[in-house]
Amino acid sequence: MKKQKRSADVSVILPVYNCAKYLDDCFAGLINQSYQGTTGIVEISIFDDCSTDESLSICKRWKPKFLDKNFLWVLSSNETGQNIG
């Protein structure tokens, strides 16, 4: 059985670099949004650029909370320290 691709009405792009002290407030604000579009789905795309604080682990901790609320979650981490593109 082929898995059906879900598409989002809204995409939020969140660049992350050593901002651990702000992430909990940011994610709390995003998860409490009440968007009622065509699909009701919001995509959160997070791009971590080699944070040296707890930013990446905070992002990973929030993932299950967002998936439980019908969000699409994309986390890209450049842990090698090399720029892509």
C-alpha cells in the first residue's frame, strides 16, 4: 500500500543557531496556533547550522508534540560544520 503524501497549507521556516534559550517559547507559540486552512496542516522546517548549545536537542524534544497535533516536521542539521550549497 502506497503511503499518501500530506501537503501543508502553511510552511514555517526556522533557522536555528545557538538559540536554545528562545526555542521553548518559539515552539510553544507555534504549537498553540489555531490554523484552519484547506488541510489544516502546518509544516515546520527547522535548519540547525552546527549549534554548540542545546538547540538541536530542544528541537528533537519538541518533535513528538508537534506530530501529535497534525503538523509536518522537517529537521535538517548540519552537524559537520560544512556549508551545503
